[in-house]
Amino acid sequence: MDFIHVEGVSKAYADHHVLNELTLDIHKGECFTLLGPSGCGKTVLLRLIAGFEVPDQGKLYIDETLVSDPGEHINVPPENRAIGVVFQDYAVWPHMTVFDNIAYPLKIAKCPKDEIEKRVMEMVDLVAMRGLEKRFPSELSGGQQQRVALARALVAKPNLLLLDEPIANLDANLREEMRFEIKELQRKLGVTVLYVTHDQEIGLAISDRVAIMNNEGVIQQIGTPYEIFEKPVNPFVFSFMGIANFLNVRMENGQYLAGTGSQAVPWEKPENPAGVVDWVAGFRPSDVRISRTPEAGKSLKGIIRRANFLGAMMDYLVEIDGTTLRTNLETHRAISENLLFEAGDECYISFLDLHWFEAEKLKGAILE
């Protein structure tokens, strides 16, 4: 069952068109992530769903209720949409205690005092803040303040929770901790979550489904985290979802050759529709195998251009006939298998997985 239905929504600011007839469905009870580069329109769409802004055209439904339709002059205000919202900057009241911050929506709704006490303390326990309810935000860490913001958004028991980069300001360890806490909260409460971020790891870690938006605000692919990462529909999606390598491949005299050199591509080739000559093979650093000796019929010769020790990992930049690629492997394995290379060393590269793209379609589709 669809909980949010976005139908042909457009939004522009002066001459800048952010969203153009966008259509999207989000299922009831799922954690759905809008993932895309900064400035692509993710937050604009979230604000339209929240009711903080009005679309220029199109319709928005929440739980089968039409909440926005400029053509019919319909715009349900945010407070009547049964939503909770958490932003990147926490937005907790600095002059209020943890308890009072969380209680604020209930006080505005004029809930009875005993009900406020009960529901606030339930939220305090849910976000693991028991014993801190009398503290002020200045006495809390960033992660604790974000828990307060989450509890405040959830205390009124919304049907929909909108999260706009809520953990972007936290340090790396706290971000990792909080992303799993958000997913656990969503699981416990069964609330529908729309999460907006440009962080691929968070999108993959917490989502039931993910939508990838490009720089023009156009949705490129919707799918499970596995589908998005392992079965990208185009070069933009592949490039956006983590470090991407692209090896130029051309057809010459009936052979597929790598880069600008004469090494024949030793793997399964793409089918050749309509005489396409130039291809690009896409792959992740984890799809690359590096060795000191060639594997008959399976590897290409390359040169190490850069070798970096990153503690647990070794990171290599390898050139193959004019094209560079990155690969990495565990440092202990590099030591035990004699794979500690230096810049200028010769090596051999083979691949675990490849995605084939027509070179012409790649132009302008890859994030720089």
C-alpha cells in the first residue's frame, strides 16, 4: 500500500527549475531514502511533502489524503499532516531541558499533563536518554541532541517521519551509531520514514528502498539497496554509489582493446548493438584483483602509479594503457602474498565483475 503518492510535481525558483513533473510512491511502513548530490532537489521534495512549501503544479497525497494540489487551491498545513521532521542542525530549544524539548509538541496540542509525562518518558527511554531529561542542550553531545530531536519528532506519534540529513553534523563514529539507531526506531514504531541524504553508506544501511536523483532532480533508479548497488541502470547511478572505475575499451579490427594500447580485453565482451565501437567497463575497487604474475587469458598488464598505506588497507592507483583505476586490499594480505607494490612497479589486473556502458552515453553522466 502506498503511503505517499507524488504525482507530476514541479517546483521552480525564478528561472531555476528544481523538480519537473516528478512522480514517486513510498510504501506504508518502509524506510525510503532519497539519495543524490547536493542541490539536486531532495530537500525541496521533502519540504513539499511536509507542507513547508507549495508545488507549482502536481498533487501530493499522504495516506490517501490529498494534501497539496495548487490547481485546486488545496494545501493542508504542516501541523495537520501528522508528520514529524528532523533537520541537520537538530533545532532543539537551547533554553529548554531535554524533557521540555520533547514535550513541546504535546504542550502545543494541549495534551493533559499526566499524558505528557507518560509519553515524554516513553520517548526518553526509547532514545536511551533516561537520567538526562533535566539537562539542557548545552550539556549534551551532538549525538544526544540529535536523539532529543528524534524523540520530539516522534512523541506526537506521527504517521510519517521526515529526516533531512539528520546525522550529517556528527563525527564518523556517531554517524555510524546513529544510522543503526534510526533504523531500529523505525522498526520498533513501524512509522513510515523518508530520509534525505547524499551519503551513500547511510542510504544503503538503513533503507528498504532507495531513489537515486541526478543533478537535474530527475529520479534515475528506484530499488532495494542491493539492486541500486549491484544492478545500476546507468553510469550516473554506478558512479554515484561509491568509488567507480571506468576502463576505456574500443573495438578495432574485430577485437576489443583496452585503453589506447594493444592489449586484447580478456573477458566476456558486451554485445555490439548497431555497430557501437567505443565502450567503457565499469567496476569497483573491490572488483579488482592485483598480482605480480599474469593469469593466462584473464589479466591485463599495468603500472603502479601511486601506492598508499592506509593502515588496514593498501590503496593503489594503476595505469592500464592510458586509463587509471583504483584498487585496494587488506595490508596483512598484501604482506603475506607479496603484494606490497611501489610506484613504478609492474602488475597484472583481473576483474571479478564488470558493468558495460556505451562510451557515448557516458559523456556528462559521471560525477566528477
